[in-house]
Amino acid sequence: MHLDLRTVSIKPLRQTFDRVAARTGSGKPASRYQEATLDVQSNANFHYRPLWDQEYELYDASRTAIKMSDWYAFKDPRQFYYGTYTLARARMQEKVEGDFDFVEARGLADSYPAAARKLALEVLLPLRHVEWGANMNNTSMCAYGYGAAITSPCLFDAMDHLGMAQYLTRTGLLLADDVAALDTAKQAWLADAKWQQLRHYVEDTFVLKDWFELFVAQNLVLDGLLYPLVYQHFDTELSAHAGPVVSMLTRFQSEWYAETSKWVDATLKTAVGESSENQQLISLWTSTWRDRAVKALKPIAVLALGKKADAVMTELVDEFNARAVKFGLTL
């Protein structure tokens, strides 16, 4: 019996979806990121306007004062769609879980100096509420934003903040070994004078109508000042005086900020480069919310860093301004 084995090349009739080919060119294969992102936004057959806000369509580009000729001009440098996002976070979570297991198995939290433990709990645990606020805000951006190129990463960002709130809870329970620490932190968030300006900032962002201004206030300004303050400068102080235990327990936040900043910068660079009107408006929003954030974070800096607070806050503002100038803002 004779077997004749041959290789047959089958040429696909189409390389990708028509909506993607219209942007990338027919006959060109598209990445999974492009297929999961480009022109996914619903833009027709809405049937009725939302009863709670009849000024707008269900999905409406005019919900922000920012104007874009193409809302798919935004690109995520991380190329995140559901598959790549979950894989990236699974890898990060695996490392963090290893850190928590190591700290717990070796009893490192129990041997952590009492003064450093108290300060870490006072600074870190109320931030659970800030993370919850960031989750709410990014969910709002996803709900009212326009174009999957920006709304999808906003939803990923929302889930990241929810996860970080949970990691802060676990950190507090590991350091305090008592759920009462969570109640103490909640009361500090609600009543302690040191936290009220930051709480005021977070609660004011809840009622912002313009979702792109909310993007600036939350993802650029608050995250851009809070994360370097807490997870760089405060972390360095704790490590110098009490060892790297808290650094291990907050590894996710530190790595997440370094990664996510690239997406925030790329998004704002695209919006600013679209028109001088966008540039002026985003610059105004950034200046306004930066000044509020600096005022709100100053008491937290004093709590965390003591006499170094003023110098650190000045350094953070300088770094923030330099970052903003790189993608075209005028502050």
C-alpha cells in the first residue's frame, strides 16, 4: 500500500474582521489586541435615551468636553485585552502570594518593630478607601466613556484598584493580627483631621460629570502623586528603619504603578496632541486637581515622613510637572 503525503497550504479568505481591516488594511493579519479593541463601541440602534439623563444617547462622545476625530486613536502600550490582562495579573499575583506566604511562614510580621508596625497601619490601612474610590471612578469612566480603546483599560484599572484594596486589607490583618485595625482605619478615614482633605478629594471626584476630567483627576493626578509618596518614599523610610517586610507586602502596588503610568501617559499624549483646545483644557484640569491633591496629601506626608515631608512633596510635584510636560501639558 502506497501513502502519498503532501502539504496543502490553505489561504484564508479573510485575515480579520471587516471592522478591523477597514483600519489596518485588507489582507493584513491583525493582533488579538486590535480585534478585541477596534470599533467595538456600539454607535447605533440605541432606541431610546437613558431616562436618568436624556440629554445624551446611551453611548455618547459628547459626555466629555474633550474632542477627538477618532476615539480609536488611543492605544494601550501594554496591548491589554482580556486575555493578556488576566495573564499579566496572574503572574503578578503569583509573586505577591509568594511574598505573603513567605512573610507569614517566617513570622516576619510578628517580629516587625512595634513603632514601624503602628506607623505602617496608620498610613496604609485608610488607603483601602482611596483604592475603593479609584475602583468606583474607573468603573464610571468605563460606563460613560466612549470607545473601547480607552474604556476597556479603564475597567481593567478599576479591577486593579479593587485588588489593591484587598491586598491592603491583608497587609493590615497580617501586621495587626486583629480585625479591629480595620475599624480603626475606617474611623480615621471618616473622622481624623489628617485624612479629611483626601477624603474630600475622593468624594468630589465621585460627582464629576466629565469622565475625561475624572481620568485626569484620578489616574494622572491622584495616582501620580499618591503612589510615589507611599510606595516609594514611605516604603524607603520603613525599609531603612525596620527592614523590607512592608515592601514585600506592597510589591503589587509598586510594580502596578510603574506599568500603568505608561498607559496613562500614552492616553493623555494622544488627547493633548489632537488639538490646542484639548491641550489647554487638560492642562487646566491637571493644574486644578494637582493643587488640590498636594494640599490633600500634605498631612499624609507629615504622618508618614515627619520632617522630610516638605522636601519630599516638593520633589514629587517637580517630578509630576516634568512628567506632564513630556506629553504636552502646560502647567
